Amino acid sequence: MDFHSNPISISLALILALLFALILFRESQQKHRKNKKFHPIGGTIFDQLLNFHRLQHYMIDLAGKYRTYRLLSRLRSEIYTTENNPESA
């Protein structure tokens, strides 16, 4: 029986090609992530909940510690940037 007419060998070849493409895609994504720089993590949603009674002061403390920082939650990441101006303090 010829290789091209056997449905099992055609299916196997397609699965192998798909796996090879998936592996190449994952490697390219991992290389892209390694080169990408992220801002420091200032806190999570749980930190905001724990400091809810003083949330504004908590955010001011983070702004004094970091110029740009991230607050992580389950579905997204928020980036905050502050201007630390010593003349206005």
C-alpha cells in the first residue's frame, strides 16, 4: 500500500506537523517574554483589600517606594506611574 493513500499515515503526518508548529510557536513566545522587561510588583488585589481602610495612604506609600509599579489582580495587571517631585513635597 502506498504511503500517500493510507489515511493513518496521512493523519500521523498532519499531527506531527501540527506538533512541530506548536513547539516552534511556544519557543518564539518564550524568547519574546525573556527579552521583555516588567515593572516591579507593588502589590496584589489582596494587599488592597487588607489595606482598604487606608487605601489612599497605601497607594501613596507605594508611590514613594516605586516610581512605576504594577498592581496585580486575577484578570489583569494595572500599571501606576508617579512623578516624585522633591520641590512640591
